[in-house]
Amino acid sequence: MIIHCAAYVKSSISLKQCPAPLKPEFGFIGRSNVGKSSLINMLTGRSKLALTSGTPGKTKTINHFIINDSWYLVDLPGYGYAKVPVKVKNEWLEAVEEYILKRRNLVSLFVLIDSRIKPQESDLSFMEFLGINQVPFARIFTKCDKISRSALEKAIDRYDHEMLKIWELIPVTFITSAVKGTGREYILDYIEESINNFSNSA
């Protein structure tokens, strides 16, 4: 897939505020500070489409971007650490959960995982939640340029080991670097194929 155009549409604090569900949609989510905005900018080829920040928990709303006038890329609030009151954090989580479970044009979620750190309970439990609710998703290991190839392989193996304790199959997995552009072509091809399958089954 070639990205011809990408533009911000709107930010929503609830499902009912989101754009009309008329186009296929792909959500990006992960623990705070996982490199989500940088990855979105890399995928779209727009350096400032999604605002990046060194402050964890910067994304507070459901942010829609229209890509090629044909599908939505959705930047979702991260889970995990964020310097906000518990009440506010819970409101984010409720809005995201409602979006994930009820957004009928959501084709797939991309769950971003920091390749540099050991398996996190928040990542594992979130993916288990998606599995229980039969929400299609793929894993994206980020920041692969910051560790060696052998360390990356060990990191993925550790996640696979933990997930296979309850999963029959490992989900589709991508390895990425926002700095080097690693994984961009594979993810965009996956999105294109998923859109075609979604349109054919609609």
C-alpha cells in the first residue's frame, strides 16, 4: 500500500463522538511511552501527523486520521503509567473498552509492545481481554533498533512463551523501528489485505 494522503479528522472522548462508522478502521494501542506516535508517523510518512512526547500518557482521546480517503487510522490512549488522577485514567479505559468492543467497523487492533523490556502483565492481560472478546489484533514490537538481533529474538520468545500458556496460536507479529522504517511495508500490506477481506465480507 502507498500512502497518498493522511489527515487528522477529530478527537473523541467517547464512542458516540467518533466519526460515522462508514470506513474500515485500524486502532493502535499500547502501554504508555511505547512509541506509538512515532510509529504512526513512520507508517504514514508524515513526521508530525501524531504528536510525539517524552511524557507518558500524552494521548488522552480517541484520535481519528483519514488515510487515502478510504480508511481510518485510530490513535488510542495508552494503558499503564500516566501522570493523571485515577478517576481520569479510568474514564480513558472505559472509553477505549467501549470503542474496542462496540466499534463495528474496527477491522483490527495493533497492540504495540516495547521490545526492550520483559513481558508486562498489562500487555499480556490486555491481549487476553482481546482474545476473550474475539477482537482481531496483531502484535507490533517497537524500538527494535535499540537492541541487538539476538536480544530481540529472545524478547519475542519470552512473550511467545508466556502467551502459549493460554493461547493456542501466536497472533500475527511485526517488528518495527520508527527510526529506520523497519516493518512499514509489511504492516501496510497487512492493512491493505485486511481491508480487502473486510470489504468482501461486508
